[in-house]
Amino acid sequence: MDDMATKDGVGLGPTIRAWRERLSPSSVGLPEGGRARRAAGLRREELAERAGVSVDYVVRLEQGRATTPSAQVVASLAHALQLATTERDHLYRMAGLVPPLDGPIPDRVPPGVHRVLNRLGDVAVAVFAADWQMIWWNPGWAALLGDPSNSPQELRNFARERFPVGSERVRISLWPVFVEDSAGSDLAIVSDLRRATGRFPHDTRLTELIRDLTAGNETFARLWASGTVAAHREDHKTIEHPTVGPVDVDCDVLTDGESEFKIVILSAPPRSANEDRFRLALSAVSDSTAVPAH
């Protein structure tokens, strides 16, 4: 935050101070203090104690000398300041963070996004929720990797496929798929799931997924323990298609924003043998294999 923003009373520091000064001591169980108390709201010392941070850090935040508090600190400050949900989210954004969502992970593809995806006829596309639960795919995806509808809906989860637990074998790709950088891709998926836990901290399905994979898959547990937070963006895969042979594809992952949908697009380089095999696979499927939006 620059000095001008602080002097003008806008930005992270002045906002924290305004929220601190509006909060009466009695509202947090402290005595008003009578005439001896000069501050109308909470003192910096009182806010620091309630938030579990140092007084010096509160001073630096309010003066604009500290501008990037962690998500944990922001959550503690929001609780200490008794912020409403919209105010809490504003505090996260001013700190350069994405606010967590209180509800469950969305599973419904917005109509506008669905219309755009339906126009991508020459690529394979699938949509995954924030926890990598598969919620939609187009005919191209079914043609290239096999129709996911052959697997039970509750088992269509890419993370569960990638990190199997016990004898469970989740399949959203019916044909063998080889990843160019398998170790890097594994870490990217785990890191993306950790990011999702910050976005959807109260989602039961995500919590159960992390619990199951941590307890049942050694590779996942080791990567989860690293604490890495990142988003899964791109990959390169070879699909062993039973009819047209191996198809090398680029895998790009787009995220829609608020809902954290992962739009996975598989495509082959133009004017290549892989594109020819890709098109042969796509030409053999009908529109009936597409899953409608929820």
C-alpha cells in the first residue's frame, strides 16, 4: 500500500483502524473504562490480543508498513473485529487474498459457460469442480478417453483416479493415459486441492476426500505434507486410444473464478499426425455422449 492511500484514509490500514475504532469494548466483553479510556473503540493492544498478533504488527498494518498479512492473520483479524461476511471478504481482497467461501463446492456449470463449451467441437473438454469431481464433458472427451458415464457418478473424481486407495480403482479415463511429467503433475494436483481447502474450508466432500487420500495413499500423504499451494494449469499427455493408436495432446486447465471450476481442454498441435488421430477419434462419436449441465 502506498503512503498516499494511507493518508487519504483508504486501503488496508485505515480500514482496519476504522473497524477497530467502531467496536466498543463491551461488545467483546471488556470494561468501558469510563473517562480514563481515551479510545472510543478497541485499543490496538486489545485488538492484537484478540487476534493473536503483536501490537507492533497491528501498528504496522494500520500505518501501511505491513501490507501482506497471511490468510491466517486475516482470518484472526476478521474474527477479532467481528466483521460481517462482506466485510471479511473485503479484508481478504485488500490483503491480496481470495476470500474463502462458506458454502459447499458448486457443481452446476453456469448456462453461459455451458453454451461456450458446447461450441468447442474440435477439442476434448471436461469440467471439474474445485475438488476435481467431474461434472460435465463433451462428446470429444468421451471419444478420446472413453465415456465417463460408464463409471458411477460418485467415483468420477480425478484425484481419486490419480491417487487410488486400497483396491478402489476410480476410472474417468477408460483408456491408459501417460503423463509426461508424472511427478510434477501429481504435486500440482495435490497443491491445487490444498488451495481448494482455503477457498472452501467448510465443504464436507472436500474434507472427506483429503482425509481418505491422506490415510490411504502414501504418495498423496507425502505430497500433502509438503504444504505446497498452487493451481494445476497445464500438462502433456499420451492417450493410448484403442482404435486410432497413441495420441499426444496438450492439456490446459482454465479456472472460471468464483466457483473454481476447472475447465480441462485437450488438443493436439495443428497439422500433425496427432491431430489426424485426434480427429479420427472425435469423428466416431455422437452428440448423445455429452452430459447436460446440472
